[in-house]
Amino acid sequence: MAYVNEQNSKVLQNMTGNQSVPVEPTCSHHSVCIECADNTVKFVTTHSVRGGSTPKSFDDNTLLVDKTAHLALAGSTQLHFEPSNINAAYTVIIHSY
């Protein structure tokens, strides 16, 4: 069984616009939840891979507000979030394991 180490948990509040969040590259799984007052906002998510120069897309990478996504992305160094409404304030909660 995998356990989330508190050092690999992040809560980033009141973000707006496109944001990049560093994640632990030794963790292959990332549980992501996005909270936003505007529940119509969708978030296109990409990730940077250790050794890569540009963010990469992955299947089913559009996240919805108040849903939790479990991403299996080995070797990721950052997750990138691009909201459909760049003015909407949102919170991202990430637990990596």
C-alpha cells in the first residue's frame, strides 16, 4: 500500500490564470482536486517530464471542478493547469505518492 508523505502534499489557494506546480518526480501517482467558485471552469492539464523540454499532454487531461483525478504520470516534475476562464480564482490540492 502506498502512503502520501506530507512533504508530497500541496494546497495552492487563490491561483488565477495558467499555473505550474512542482511535483516530486520519484512519485508516479498524483491525486489532484481543483476547487473553484465557478463550477463551469474546466482545466486543461499537462505535465513536464524529467529530462523533457516542453509540457506533455496525456489522455483525459481536462479536469473538472470538485472532481478528483488520479494521474499515473511517472517521472513528472511539474503539473501545468490552464483554466478555461483565466480570471477565475481556484485552489489546487495535490497529493503525490
